[in-house]
Amino acid sequence: MFGLVTAASWLAWAIWGWPRVDIDDTAITVRNALMTWRVPLHEISDIESGRKFTLSLSDDSIVTAAAISGDGIAVEAWRRTDAATQGGHFVRNADDARISTGAQSVASSWAKQLRERVRDAPDSARGPIIRRVNWGIIAATVAVIVLFVAAITVFP
């Protein structure tokens, strides 16, 4: 049982806890479970938002953020859940509650902020798009799964 809880906890953290988006004056960093991208602001050709946050890049590639966060999203979502669920609407995540009640989604908020940063970015915000595989997360995930399988086969 401990192995199952450990494996589930690790996978949940790798999928929902590890990913993040950071924006500075010259670049955006998108960290997902398997890959991390560092994109200079002037290399972003389009920003899409709504239920997900997607960047189209100058080299015709697309980066979708696995997770973005907003200040107080959980508290705000709980406040709005009652209004969003009346009439049988199923709320799958916090952003559903915001969209259902007409509030701006977290992805839309990030997209607005990023558009402003791209517009105001200095000329030095150009350069190569850096893509990096998160080998540490991948290796740890494989190790957790192997240990889980070994635990349930050795100690049934």
C-alpha cells in the first residue's frame, strides 16, 4: 500500500506540482513534466489562451504549458463553485469555475501579461529558443514505477 501511495504522490507531483511558467523582462520559461523551454520574448509569434496557455514560436513550433497558477485560484474557485454547478454543470477544475461564472481564466490573465511583456521587451529579448529534456524527472519517474512494480510482485 505504501508503494502505491508513494508512486501516486510522485506522479501527481510530477504532473501538477513540478510544471510552472516564469516570465522575466527578456524571456518566458515553460517547465512541463518532460520538457523545459526558455523562449526569448521576441521569438513568440502568437499567444493563445482560454482553457490552456499555448505559445506559437518563430520557428513554427508550439509550446503548451501543462500548468499555470494564479493568486488565490483555489479560494476563488471554491467561492464560485456553487454558482457554476447550479443547473447540473460539472466543474472539472478551478478554471472551469472561473469560465462558467464569466471571470477571466488564469490562462487569459497570463496571456494578457505576456502580450504586454512582449510589446515592451527590449531588443535584447531575441535569441535561440532553448529546449531541454527533464531527464531527472524522467529517471525518477521510471525508478518510482520500477520500485512500485517490484514491491507489488515481491510483496503481494
